[in-house]
Amino acid sequence: MKNSQSRNHKLPTIDVQAFYAGNHRDRAVPYSAHLSRLTTKQTLRFESSGEKHNFNFQIAQAIPTEWQSGMHRGIDVVAPGHVSLNAAQESFRCSVAPVTDAVSLHVQISTDWIREIRERESKRVGNASGELKPMIAAWHRRLAELSTRLSIALSRTACSNALQSEELLMEIAVELICHSEPRSIEVMPNGKLSTSSLSRVLEYLQDQLHLQHSLEKLAAVAGYSPFHFARLFKTTVGVSPHQYLTQQRIQQSQFLLSDISLPITTIATGLGFDSSSHFAATFRQVTGMSPTSFRAAFS
């Protein structure tokens, strides 16, 4: 199985804002979500006024990004699996380098809706966090899991998935408010992999998810010694190379599992797992569900 096929599987560009507008005629649309696919041969610049919370989950292709949020500036590589949040209280500007076939999930959330959820959760659990903290290229397991499931739901055109999408959006909002401690924006000019080195490694891994990799090989791709590469990769991405590879395999498997015509054994071996039992054990460890249960939930 070619990984490029798995990466692009069931990921059309879909905007469901019209659905939510149609179902919330009596008030402003509290949230919207869509998948986007970006190919550009030149650097693109984006700017947000900070009127809404903008949440992003990177699905495919790493994007070198230069950003400014409030008084903070930085250069990061937004890798597949990373989440970012431009909180409403901060203006945000960024420029992204040329990229091919980059797929992302974008969610816009109104401040009023977040306030409603915070008040409700405060009464239910006794406390809730304050303002949402902006973050760039952060690794957050629960948010990545929810975002993957939302992306799968949005990639289906059936109206029956609208309720599921809305439920997942609610879970993401609650996670951002009450349960998450994502790495907020932190400028770290030293002790990180260079943008070019990280981009090379992430592109290599995304194209070779089905292969077994050695630390020595990955370090060579990045241009570092194995010892320094392992340390700098974790500092830059947020997890170890092995953890990142495992998370990416499971994320890709979730998209593939949504296609009931693909045998689970084919998915497992195509993504580099030794057997379907090894895949099932890893899938359950990462998601808390078996592959069969996950498939049933999205069939």
C-alpha cells in the first residue's frame, strides 16, 4: 500500500458552515469546521483579527510557518498531528512556505459559545480554566484524536454525520477549556531542529510510514548525530521519533478504517505493523478502542 494513497484517502475539501448556519437561524453561527487542501508554489500570508478562536489540526504534509501572535514571534514546522490555536484575544499573522497537497482541519469558534461552555462546565465539575491560551505546533494526544475523528466525519457527505460532527466539535471545545494543558506559545530559538532539517525528516516519515526506521537513518536525513537528533526532535515536535511514527500510523489507519471495503489486515500490514494483532493492540493503546469498534462507529 502506497502511503501517498492512504494520506489522501477520503479527504475532499468540504465546508459545512452552511449546514450550521441553516440549523442556527435564530442566532449567530457559533462554530464552523472544514477540511482544506493547500498547494502553493509561493509563500502565502494569512492574518486573523482575533474576533474568533481559530483551531487548526494538521493532517498531511509538514508546513514551515513563520508567525506572530500578539508580542510573540517564532518559526515552527507545523507537522501532521500538531494542533494550533489562535485565541480570540490575540491578533495573529503567519506566512507559510511553498507546499504540495497539505491537508488541514480548520475550526472557528465564537467567544460567546466558549463562554457558554465554560459556564456550564464550571457548574458541572466545579472549576474550569480561564481564557484559552494560544499555541503553535503543539502535540496534544486527546485533541489530535478528536480532530482526526472530526475530519473523518466531515469527509463524508451524508447529513447523518452532521450530528456526529457537532458532538465532536463540542468535545474539542470542552477539551480546550477544561482538560487540556497544551504547550502555549513559547519562543525557543535554540535547542530545536532547524526548519529545513525537521521538514526533511517529517516528509521522509510521511512517505515511508510502512517501513521500519532506525534512529541512525532518521538522524542522517536530518543531518545530526543520533544522540542530538533524538533530543532535538522531542524538543521540537513534542514527542519522540518512535511516538510520532506510531501516532501517524494510527492516524492514517483511522482514515482507512472509515472505508469498510479495506480489510483490517491489509491496513495493518500496509502501515508497517507486524500483524493485525499488533496493529489492534497499538490502536487500542492510542485510541482506547479496537479497530473494529472504531470502524463500526464511522460506518
